[in-house]
Amino acid sequence: TYSANAPENTEIPFRTRRSAELRGNATEYSVAHTRRGCMQPLTQASGLQQHASDCCRAPLAPRVNYVQLLRRHGAGCPALFFAPMENLADRPARMALKETIGGFDEACTEFIRVPRNSDSPAATTRGITAWYDAWELGDVPLAAQLMGSNTDLLVAAAERLVHAKQAPRVDLNCGCPANTVTGGGAGSSLLKDPEQLHRVVAGLVDAIGGHVPVSVKMRSGFDDTALYQDNLMAVQEAGASFVTIHPRTKRQAYTGRADWSLIRLAKQLLRIPVVGNGDIVCVSSALAMLQETGCDGLMIGRGAVQDPLLFLRIRRHFAAQRSQAQRNTNCNQFQLHTSNTESTAHLQQQQQQHCQVQPGCQLPGLASYQRHG
């Protein structure tokens, strides 16, 4: 798994680099093919060269090192994720936000619905993943979210997303509260059975976990939070790389307040990174969640739809904090350097020169020099 405690230089691979020997009619992967990260099977000898040439001309999908992204450095800006939301954060919304304002590190698709059964799994997975485009947001990675309960079909869809479509991350939806979803055992219904949740996540990790991170977006429970800790441990023990928590139950849907204390509890229980989600609507609420929960990143959905500048506001807040901290450090160093060694007149001269560049400023220490110098 990709833990936040991994070494600084840890690299997360984003697609398979393996090759297969040609045995009779077995699938062959050319060297040039795999160097470009393409895993389209080359089964027709007559079309081998043309297929490899076409795939090798395609650019690699945007990459991200989630270990680094989810490791906060001091008081720096946390990882910012644009949440998956059906009908709200769809392709037009994602592209409009990215092209006009931006500010988020990664986005995730609205859920790709995986059926409970299929007579033709290969055709089904091709169909449901056809619209996914890893290059949709240019240089901003786009993760793919799956929703379903059939482990075999979920695994097949995940493998296609990773190997054929170059998805940088696959997320399992354990949060959708819609009755049409939960009635089929998907979405937040998975939270009713931690053992089933473990089986599904473990199946995804076994299939693609060596190539990309597998994450889980979950609510705090179905009817209540009685199984919350069991579900958290099931996700971690199954090998998920990180978990995003929206601390409302399925029964709550989007009513009431998100219980941020449950995010804090997850941080205390888990070794894997925890991303906080729910009721982040302004810079103040983003800072409050970070302070109250200690989460490793923020996922914002409805707040960013209501205020498209929200990601940028948060990022600029931390940039301003960093600049102010650097200015304070510089002023303290200046004051220490001049203490007991420079005359008030010379300090005034320094200030006059400084204020020609920054009118109205007052260098620290001048007032005390004038009083005691």
C-alpha cells in the first residue's frame, strides 16, 4: 500500500510495465508498446505494427505521486481534491472549473456504475468505461470512481481503466445514498457488511494495487455509525491506499451537519492517509476541518460548485501565510543583526531606502531604537 510514511523518493507506478511472451495465440505486448505505458492487447499479427505505432503516438496520461501529495509539509497547503458528484461535478463542470480557475490537485469522475450481473463481462466493462478520458483535464489527473457490489465485474472494470485507459487512481464508491443504488447492494450499502467491503476492496487491490492506488470514499455508516470503525479497519486491512470520509450516514443524506469528530477518529485509528469531506464551503471551514481533524487532504464538492473560487482561495491563504512567515523571519534576522551595533540614524536611513520600494512600511525595531537608542 502507499502509506504516508513511505520514503520521500517513493514512486507510485501508474501503469503496468510488464511484457508477455508470445506463445501460440497468446497476447503479445511489444517493447515499444509497454514503454509508452499502453496495455492494449496485440492479438492480430497483421495489425501489430500499425496498432503499436498508433498507441505509441498517444501521450501518457497525467501522473501524480499520491504519497507526496498527501504528505503535508508543516503548515503548507493540503492536497485539494474536486469531489465526484453525479449531475454536479460532471465533465462540463470539471473542465470549466479547471480551464477558468483551477486550484485543485486532482479530480475524480462521478461514479461509473458496474452492474450486479452480466452475460458478457468483457463487453460490459468496455461499454461502461468507454467515456472515461484520463486526459480530460490536461495536466490535472482524473481518477476514476467505480460503484457496484459484484467483485469480479468491479475488478474487470478497474483493470480496463488502468491498463487500457491509464487511470491514475481507482476509487470505490461507498457513499452514494440514493435508494436506486443502495437497493442493488452498491454505494453506502457496502457499509452494512464490513466483511463484504473488505472482499471488494481486497479484490481491487489484488488486481491493480501494484499499478495504481486504490482508494475508498465512504460515509460514516448506513442507518447509524455502529459499524464505522469496523468499516475503517476493513478498508485499511484490505490494502486501500487512502480513504476519504464524508461523515454523514446514508440516512442523513445531505441533511444536518457533517460530524467532523469521526474524521478525527479515523486519523487516530488508521495508518493510511485520511481525506476529509463534508461542509467545506469557505476558507474558514477548510481551516477548521484541518485543525479539528488533522486530516491529510481536503475533498470539496458542493462548496466548490457554489463558489468556484474556493480552491483558489484556500491555496492563496496558505501562500499568503507562507509569505508572511518568510517576511517575519527576515525582519527578525534584520533586527537581530542590527541590535546593539547600528545607530538610530543608520536604521532610519535603512528604513527610508526600504520604504522607497514599499511605501508606508515600518521596519521592526525602529521605535525601540528611538526610545532607548
